[in-house]
Amino acid sequence: MSNNHDIHQLLTILISFIAALGVLTACSNDDNTVSASQAPVYSVNISATICGETQTRAVTFGTDGGTVTSTFAEGNKVYVYNETRGAFACNASGTAIPLTLAATDISADGKHCTLSGELTFHKWVNKAWTPVTDISSTDTYSLFYQMNDCNPKYPGDSQFYYFGEYGTDLNGSASQTSNFDFAEVRNVSLTLSGSSLSASGSVKFQNVQSMFRQRLTFADNNGNALATQPTITKLTIRSKNRTLVNYYKPLDGDDTYDTDYDLVINNPDIDANGDIYLALSFHYADDAAKTGDQLILIAEANDGRKFTCTKDAPSSGFVNGKYYYGSMTPTPLYDVTVTDVNTGEILSPTGYIYYLSSDKIYNVSGSGNYSIQGYNNSSNIKVIIADGTRLSIIANIGEIVLEGNVTVTGPIMRSHYNFYTLISGSGMLTFNGTFAVGQWRIDPDQVCLRIIITSSSIFPEGVKTEDGTSDVSYVENDGYRVYGHSSGGGPGDPPEHL
């Protein structure tokens, strides 16, 4: 009997529990109030325009001109951020809920649209998604048009990005570049009526970048168009004053603009006319950053050649929301540049050798595995070498003028001992004298000049001053010999100005 009684009592408890559970479930289904895990659903209706009504963005750039029109399109997305509550519109799992445009939401001219949809707001608090339940009519909002990295969990990391980790789909074509026509509007007030959020007037989106269309005509160093335009496999984009934006984080404190990196497009889509389309944003921390700014393109061809060109920014800098249409002429980019001083002609190397003509003066600058060489042992070639220049070999040059510290990884050589190379200027010349033949001489008035030969075994046949005397001395330095003109001492005394 006792066992039957216990079983009966247990069944009674189970039945009561199941019944209570059913009552609780029924109450949950019938209750329209907000629970601790449920966010209110808001019906949103916002009238919007882009760049101010029917304005067509256009700007004259030099002698070039053109227009571009920015319109809304089906499938465009707008992300809504409640500035007051610090929360994006997203679901309970943290997935952003954008307002997505349908064809019927857009005006015939594409300049107006109605943003509508149902939104909920959540925040990531204490490692959990928490519904935002205290929205009011005094709240303000930011609307981000086509933002390509919306992060409801950490709103400050949300960004418009152009290149780099996320920008691999930008290829320079008109169709792809249009996907980067980003815009925003901040501090928007929405009226709350029941569960409806609406704007009292039309909001106006402002672009956060400029649109560029540049026609590229590749040319030689003297500006003559190449007979065959090269196939470009890599395009590097930078600005002279480091103002070009890689990404823009509008909610990260004081609006973070990353300008630390070059922007790179692999296999850019340059059309048959040579046109390339770019969406570029520039950030100027102050007016000084606008002064002398330039857009710089470096193009690498499939045969290893490099080309570069620049476009000067207007005095106001490159302005967001503008369209810059024009032409650019990329010319060969060599690691070392050699220019005829009298004519201004920029020489092209033969392989890795610049051949110089007699009775001329050349400016030399840059760093690379290039040699400069005269013909037929002529001593009537003068080269003026810029500070920081690095070359491979200097051969058959009559006079070298240093404008600072210069390195030659190989020798400074002449093909016959009857010829010498006069070295003058200031700074330090370092070279490897192992294969040097003949003589090189130091201008006796250049007491600040230093010459280091990085071979301690084989040296040039003679080291003399310009007048042929031996008033030049050296000191040993870790196996190297450092030469200089000794002021006041004998030929064997260590030079005082090393």
C-alpha cells in the first residue's frame, strides 16, 4: 500500500508541474509586453537624397572636365546607428539589420529614395547581447550608406574601407568602383510614435570620398607616347603628404582615418581607352597638409618595367564628394635617375647601364643596381651625385661632384692609367676598389671630403690631389682605408677632417 501511495503522489506532482508549464507557456504567448530578452521592433520610414537634391557633382581639374552623377540603386544598404544609446540596428545574435532599397523605393531620377523596414537595436554588454529598450524621440542617429564593414559588437571598429585586407574586389573598373561610392549622414533626429520611427524631413547623405577617372597614356621619359601600351599587373597609389585614406572609422573616437599605407590594386582593369576609375578619400589634418599634395601612381608592367605619374591637388586639397576627371602620363620609373643638366633630358638605361656622352654634365640620384659609364675614356664628363645615391659602378667619368654621402658598391674605374677621375664636393664617398684601374684624385680645397675604399688588399694605382702631388693620406679603420686631404700635415699624417 505504501508503494502505491508513493506512486500516486508522484503522478499527482508530475501532472501538476505539466499543467503549470502549460499555463506559463500560454501566458508567454498571450503577453505583448517586452521581456528581459526581447527588443522592441520599430517600423522605420526615412526620406533621403544624396549630395543635396539633384546636384550633379562636377569639378574642372586643370584643362580636363567631366561630370558624374551619384544615385541610389536597388539593393543598396543603409546601416542605422543610434548615437544616443551607442547601438546599431541588429538582431539578438548581433547580425546587423540594414535598410535595403527595393526598386520601388527609388525615384525615377535615382536621386531620392525612401528607407523603410523593421529594426531592433542590441548592444554587446558583459559578454552578452542586450536589447535596447529605452529609445526616445530625443535620440539621434547616424546613417551609413553602403558601409562595407559594419560591426555591431564593437561599433568603433565599423569602417568604410577602400583597399587592403577588405578591398580585394576593387579593380579600377567603372562598375566595381561604383560599389565604393560611400556616404553618411550624422546627427539625424527621428520622431518616435508608438513603434514607428520617422524623419520630419528629407535627410541628405554626404559622400566620404572622391571619384576619379583618369586616362593613362604611357610614355617614355621625354613624354612621347609608347607605340605599345604596357600591360599593367600592379598599381600602387599614394599621396605625397600621406593624406590618402585606407579606411575611415566614423565611430572610433574623433573619426579615425588611416593614412599609413599605400593602396594597391593587382591586375587593374584599365579599359581600351586607358581609363581607370578610382574611389579615393583624402584626410587633411590641417591646412599645411593640403599644400603641395599630389596623387601618385606607380604602375608595374608584366615585363618588369615600372612607370610613375603625379597629379597635383587643388589648393583646397582633394575634396570629398567631387569628381576628378583628367589624364595622366606615366613615364618610366628607374631606381636611379640620370638627367642632362643643359637639356633637361632624362636618360634611359641600356639594361642596367647609363651611357653618358662626352662634354656633358649630368645630375644623378636614386638607389639601385645601376652603373654610369662614359665612352672612350673621355675625361670631359661631369656627374653631380645627390646625397644618399647608391650606384653599382662608375666608369670613365672625368669629374665626380658629391652633394653628400654616396655609395658605390663596385669600383670607380678608368680603362687607362693616363686618365684620372677628379672627386670634389663634400660628404663621404664609399666604394669597393678591388678592380679599380688608373688614378682618382681629390680636389685639395675639399678638406671635408672623405673617401672610403672597402677593400684592404687592392687599391687604385695612385691617390693624389688635383695638381698631381701626393698630399693625400689615409688611416686604417677596421681593415678599410679612409682617404682624405691632410691640412697641414705631411703625406703620411692621418687627415684631420675624417
